[in-house]
Amino acid sequence: MEISRATDVSDANAGQIAYWNDEAGSRWAALQRRTDAAFSVVTEAALDYAGPAADEAVLDVGCGCGATVLELARRVGPNGNVLGVDVSKAMLDIATERTRRRHLMNVQLVLADASTHRFGEAAFDLAFSRFGVMFFDNPVSAFANIKRSLRDGGRLTFICWRDLAENPWFFVPLAAAKAYLPPQAQPDPESPGPLSFADKDRVYRILQRAGFTAIELNRHDTMMRLSGPNELESAADFATQIGPVSRALAGADASLRIDVRAAILEVLREHEGPEGVFLPASVWIVSGRL
């Protein structure tokens, strides 16, 4: 299988596209097994809620390294089909190889920006995303574009993070790191980023303005597994490579990274148990219909 490359390129989301095709995309590609394991519980919950059925056509927005593409393909079966779209070439390369190894004939992958890509009207029964829709520069326009790709009666389901205070797996490592980091500018809560859909009312307004109905946001709490048993060092590495800490460390020198990692390791020691390192996490499972 080869990755299709979009021809309808625009300047929308240029900053995010550059970010995910630089060091961040390569890092997430390298961490594919770790992120799949950490996100497995919320992924299953979101897929069960979305309910992809046999023979359906599904659009997977921000499919990354392909974990959700593979599971969607299994659920829709050989007579269904899945189109995975992402802006990161490094991550789509991983998804392509995983799809190829499984000889899946009902999957297509495209390197494109889902906010502007012309998918074709009424092409899908379901649009799905696992943490892939919080990075749109113009989310109303992006979701309107996704909506155009859905058939009559089509549905949308995605998961996004709730706020920082509800996600200790984000804020515990960040709090440990702050003593070593330079002062951080207060981020705009509505700027593209992992927490930009934390506000329930904002998400509702975006989807309503994009033309969706029957909009629901359901809270789902779980425990995020940062590592397995006796892998505290690995958990500290993982916590510095994704989430707010990784963004705060962008461009940092080696000595600062060492200090931050040591601080995170000590705080994670408090959350280590016989099954590994676990911290609470909370997401919205969001749905809407045409």
C-alpha cells in the first residue's frame, strides 16, 4: 500500500502541519507502541460508542500511526472501508506498514489536512477521531468540511481531553518539571493544541455552527498506564516525550532535560504499583449527527 498525497493543499493549519512533520511527528512515530498501550482503554471506549458496523464506510481523522484504522477495518469487515487521514508523513508511514503487514484491502491512507481536503460528498457513514481534531486552526470550517463527507444519517464520534486539572497524567509530570523550566506564557485555551476542546460549551458551539445535530459530550474517566511493572525509568521517559512537558522542553539543552526527567521520575515513584505506573485521565466522548 502507498500513501496518497492530497493535491488540494492550503495554508490552513500551516503551523500544526509543520509541527507534526518536524520532530514531534518522528517522536510520536517512535513511541507508537507506547502510545497505543497507554490510549488503549479510551480508544476501545470511543470505538464502542461510535459503533462502526459491518459494511460501513468510515473516515478516521488524524489517524496517526494507524491503531484506530486497524480496529475500524476489523469492525467494518472486508465489505466495509476505512480512509485514514493525517498530516504527519512519519506517522502515516508507520500506519502504512502496519496495514501492509495485515494485508488489509479495505483501507486507504491519505496524507492531507482533514480541515480542507475534498473527501467527496456523502462518502462515509461515520467520521471518527482519537485525539486528532483539537489542532484545527478554524474548527468550525474543519468540521463543516468533515460533515460534507457524511451521508444522510451519518454520524461523528471523537474523543478529546478534558481540562488539565482532570488529567493528572498531564499535570503531575508538568508540575514536577515547572521548578526547572523557564516561565511559561499562559496558553490561549482555544488555540490549537491537545487541551483546546476541554470546554464542553465551546465544543458544542463549534459542532452546532458546523451543522451537526444531536450533539452529546459524555465524560469518560480512566487510568492512564504510563509503564508496566518495574519500568519507572521508562515511565519518566514517556512523560517527557508527550503532553505539555514535551512542548515545554522544545529546544531545551541536555542538562535541563536531565533535571526535568529526574524530577518527573521522583514524582512518578509515588504512583508506581505492582502493575506499573498509572495516573488518572479524563476525556470527552463527543458525538453528533447530520
